[in-house]
Amino acid sequence: MLHAKYVPIIACTPGNVRLVGQFSSATQGTVEVCVGGTWGTVCDDSWRLNEAIVVCNQLGYQGTSVAHINAYFGQSNETTLLSGVACTGVEPSLFTCLHNVGSNICPQSRDAGVNCSSGKFYLHTVITLVHISLLVVHPLPWNDWMLMEQIFM
């Protein structure tokens, strides 16, 4: 049985990331990065939740559900361009994490993947000398929005 490969049309600008592969979508798939005008994969040799969180945040999602290893979304035909990626989870981009660039001996069976949560995250903070108000807009399962405000004194 043939399975279509999801490949979003995203310009390969250095530093961009995208999610591709069998059974993938805009919120889940094998992680590909753009290095030197070429798309390539990320080796899962140190791939954990912190790295997946950075990818999901870079793509505009509030977080991640799962960090996938062992080519979970199918093996890519692309060259492995990043390996040894080590993030704390707060970096703005996968490329600001510790990493090695260039082809290596990581086989395609070790492609890293993610499953991002589909909700968008909005944060509004108001600070005064005696009052901090944290306003979080959170999507609910039935496509409605819940508004939460917590006051810290």
C-alpha cells in the first residue's frame, strides 16, 4: 500500500524548520531543517522533549505532545543535516540549541519527529508596582475559548 508523503511548501531559508513524512500534518511529522539552501533531517541521537518543544514553538504552536525517534513518520530520503541537538526548551530556534551541522553517519532510520499541540498560545502580562495580572487565552476541546485571569499580589 502506498502512503502519500506530506511536504508543506515552505521556502528553504536558513534556519527554517518544517514537518514532513507519511501520516504527518502541519502539527506532526519528521523534523526537517534548512541549512545552506537544502532541506535535511535531524538525527534523533539526543532527541528528547526539550528539542521537540523548541521545534513546536518555532512553528508557532504552544508546545508538544511527543518527541518521536526512530523515523516514526517514515524514513526520509533527505540527508541528515543536524545531529547532537541539545536544547533547554526555551530557545527561539532549533539552531540556537547546541548542535552539530553537516552530514554524518546517522542513518535515515534515526530521523527525529514531533507531535505539536494544535492550540495557539497567547499571553498578555500587565505589571504595575503592586499588581501583576497574567491573562491566558486557552482553546477548549469544543472549539470555544476560555478566558482565565489570575491575579498575583
